[in-house]
Amino acid sequence: MESSECENVSKETEAFEEEEFEASAMDSLIDMPFATVDIQDECAITDVPHINLERSKENERISKDQIKKKKKKQKDYQPNYFLSIPITNKEITRGIKILQNAIIQQDKQLAKAMISDGSFHITLLVMQLLNEEEVNSGIGALLELKPFIEEILQGKQLILPFQGIDTFGNQVGFVKLAEGDHINPLLEIAETAKRTFQEKGILARENRGFKPHLTFMKLSKAPRLRKKGVKKIDPEFYEKFISHRFGEEMVHRIDLCSMLKKKQSNGYYHCESSIVIGRRAPGRKDSTSAMGQLCCFPFSREEAKISDKNGGEPDDAELVRLSKRLVENAVLKAVQQYLEETQNKSKPGDGSSVKTQEADRNGTDSDNNRK
């Protein structure tokens, strides 16, 4: 290549820079069609292609490392705790049992895929808590969440109406939350919960994004079904309930629950702690109803024995934490008892109700299944 040709190359390079407004002169040369020409000897230009090739390889290596780290982080993240809004309205649970029985009558194999009525809930947030210290951090985050929720609700009661059926990929069947003014505060509570727990250094997130739903069956609960050819939930099984109104749940508490620990005798998840939310209605009467005893007991036996484990008296911080949980539990039981009385009063039919029948209790649920 002659000197005049080198000058032409330089001019072309300048024109390219003006058009693209990006990259250096050397990088521009590499992107040109003649980048493969050996211009180092002819024009005394540094071997830019070789440099950029090394840079490209380095960037590719860094990118691969980042992808590996991200995949490893996702693999290591296995949620084992969650924030739950328990569903306790008998009208709702009774309707879901009728739905479940109707499906089982069409395919008895699906009995093993049904969720027990004691486990019905809405998941606000999932998280990973690996040891007692992290569980305590989760309890602290839950207690800190309460004033934020009260600010969001501004003294109003959060009531969740359930209507209709849907699925996640025909693998998980759930009762839908009806549209209405309750959606925004619920979404705001979920987002606030995620932020509050993450600020405590807790791995907490919803992988699919928060979509409030009330699960009544999931095929993953019975892995053998796939071997038997059951790979999806047939929409015909629940078509009669596609727009059915199941009732309304008055949200009164949020629980921090374990997915893996043994469930309570009533079928509900092992609960580490709870907060009571919403207004307390005046004129509450004491009740000895069974549901009043189903509330989550945040003060565990393990914590009651903490002084024995530590070989001495608990410190002030520990006493404060335990006392808070005792107070929460006392208030929780009182509110639970009242809500049971008010929610279970007879309500007029909505025109789409299905005739009530005795729930099928053939031992289809396992207390040790994950949520």
C-alpha cells in the first residue's frame, strides 16, 4: 500500500467517525471492510485488530463468568419461608372443597394434587432463611412491616373477594382474586414487604412477579401423576366454576411461615410469627370457637427455653423480642375469634352458588408437602 493509499484510509476513517459518533479511529478501522488488510507495516499503525480481539475475548470471558455467577446464585436461592395471608372464611373454604371434589369425581387420580383446606392462603412474598439468626431477622422485618401496612390501609379494612378459576400453565389451579379497589393496596403491601425484608439483608423476591391467587391444586404435589400420563389440568374439570363467586376474606393477619417444617394439626403451615392488621371492630364478644384456636402461635417452645440454651437469663433485647411476640399472639387470638363469628354468619346466595356437600376427606393431603 502506497503513502497516498494510507492517506485515503485516514480520510475514510474520519468520515466514518463523523457519521457514527462512536468508537475511536482505530476501532473504526477494524470495523471497515478492509480491516483484514495488513496495514501495520505499510502505515506504521499499531496492530489494533489483535488488541481488539484480545479485548473481545476478555469481555466474553467476563460475560460468561457473570452468567455463571448469576446461574449459581439462582440455583443457590431456594425459598423455604413465605409471607402468608391465611384464608379462614368458611364460605370460601367450603366452596373450594366442593370444587376439589367435583374435579376428583372426574379423575380420582387428582386427589393427591389437592391442597388441604387448612392450608389455603395467599402468598405475599417468598424468601430464604437458612438459620435461626436469619429467621429472627425475618421476624424483625415482619414486625417493622406492620406500621407501613397501617399507613397504606389508612384505617380501612382490606377485604379480598374471590371469583373464578384459572391456572398457571395448566399445572397449578387457583381461585382468582376479583378486580376492584382492593388490588392496589394489596400490591403496595407486597412491594413494601419485599423492600422491608431486603433491607434486612434477606433474600426475598417473587420469581414470577406478584400475582395474588388462592391455590387449590398443583400437579407437582403428586409427581407420579406425570408417569401415569396426567400432564395438565383439563379445563373441562372446572368449567362449571369458571365464574363462581367463592366469597370474601377480611384480611386480619400476615404470617411468616415455613415451607418445610411440619404443619400444624389444623393443616396450616408452621408459623414463626404474625402481625395483626386492619381495624378491630367494637363490641367484640369472647368466643371459644374452634377457629379461634387455629391461629398461629408466634411464641415457640424453642424460644420459651432460650434461657436454658444460653445457660442463663435472656438479655434485654431478647426479652423485648419475646414480649412483642406474646402481645401479638394475644391480640391475634382475640381478633381471630371475633372474625370467625362475623364471617361465618349466613349470607344470601349470589345466584352462582353450587350445592354444598360434605367435603371428601380421604386422606388426600400430606402435612409435609411444600406450599
